[in-house]
Amino acid sequence: MNKIGIFINFWENSWNVDYKKYIKKAAEIGFDVLEFQAQPLIEMSDSALGEIRKYADDAGIELTYSLGLDKKYDISSCDSEIRSNGIDYLKSIMSQVHKLDGKIISGVSYAGWGVPYGDFDRERLFENSVNSMKKISKMAEEYDITYGIEAVNRFEGVIVNTAAEAVSYVEAVGSKKVGVLLDTYHMNIEEDSIGDAIRHAGKYLVGFHTGDNNRRAPGRGHINWREIFDALKEIGYTGRIVSEPFIKSGGEVGRDIFVWRNLSDDVSESFIDSEAKYLLEFTKEMLK
């Protein structure tokens, strides 16, 4: 049975938010999982982390984590000092996630988020990142945390854009705790066939993000969702399905995700609540 989740920044334009508020909201709507940005965890005390963990446990919500790695921590960089700092930084995040009993980290966690400055050698960046991830994966194995290598579109990264590239990356790392995470928004841009891409990921698929072609909730754009869920069934995927709509402009999230206009006439909290309920029922229906 797939757990169904929602990303906290469907509602918020800041990466650091009131976690308890949205744990409660996710539980009341009926989600199994709440995902949020991992970077703010670095600043949290053990007691604060403990409170969040207990609150989520009591609400019956699993917390999952994603991130877009700042270029100063780019583990694919040709600068060895930047790579080393990035490895230490990601290990620090993993340590905090472990304190929360977290089981998966995903996103652009294998390179600086965005396109590198100046000229670059894509193959060398890939190799640098793989070598760095081999070091990081040892802690992932120790803590039983899965690293989801998310294939993102060409405007948000250059190393892993497709499911095939994500599989190649995971095979090169060779860790049982490093797998592929696919996101339908990015797949709509990069894949010739979303269904074939999912089938190619196959046994390596450890996480799945949904969002329509326009970054709205699934079913609010033109993506063929029947093709997607049929492919997930075909490969026997029973992992988490977390929706990541971004519809609000403004703030650090709007800037980082490149949402320059509101993608709905109504972006009030009550409207987003109703959309969250809709996408939960939509996902359940697709899974039947």
C-alpha cells in the first residue's frame, strides 16, 4: 500500500515554517506523509527536533525531507574544498534527520541546485558527485536513511535530468541506500515517455513526486496520469507518493522555484486546503 503525502510548501512561501501547524493539517486532511525542506533542521536543537518527532508520531504522520543544495556545498564541484564542505554539510543534515527517525532524503542532493556558472564538464561533475555520494552513503547505510537521487529538469540541474541518468548515477554509487526519485513535473519536460521512464527506473525507484505540467496539483494540467499510475503498478511500486504543487508567487520559495505569478486565481489557505483534499482523493482514485 502506497503512503500518500504532501509537500509543506504548497501552503508556505518560506522554507522554514510552523511544522506543527502543517503536521496537524496533513493529518486532518488524511495524508500519511508530510515532506519539507531539510536545510532548516541544521539550526534546530535536539529538544526542538524531539518535539517535532513526537508531534508527528502522535498525529500518525511520517515526515520526509528534500533539499536543493546550495552551490557553496556542491558535492559535484571541481573545487575539492567545496566538495568536502558539501559532504560535511549533508552529513550534518542526515544526522538531524536521523534524530527525527527520518527514512528518506531526496531532491537535488547530489549537486548545487541550478546550472553551474561558466563552462563546465558534465561528465566530470557526474564523476565528482558519485565519488562524494559514495562517502555520504556510508552514513546513510549506518542510519538506515535512503537517499533519493531526483532527476530534475535542465533548468534546475545538469547532472541528472532523466530516469536513465538517475539509474546510471545510482548504479555508479553502488549503495543499497541510494536510489532513484522521479517527479512528474520534471519528467514532463525531459522524458520522451513518462511510462517508459518509470519502467526503466524499476527496482531502483525509492520515491515518487507528483505535480502537473504547470506545477499545480495532479489533474489540474495535461499530464496523462493513467499512464503514470499504470506504470507504477507494472513495476510493483509500493513506496511513498508525495505531491509537490507550487502555486504561490513571492517569497523565497516563489523565487527559488521560479513561480513569477500565482498559478491560481485563489491562493488563500482555505483554497489550498481544498486542493490538498482534492489531490489526495485524486491520487487514491488513480491507485485503484
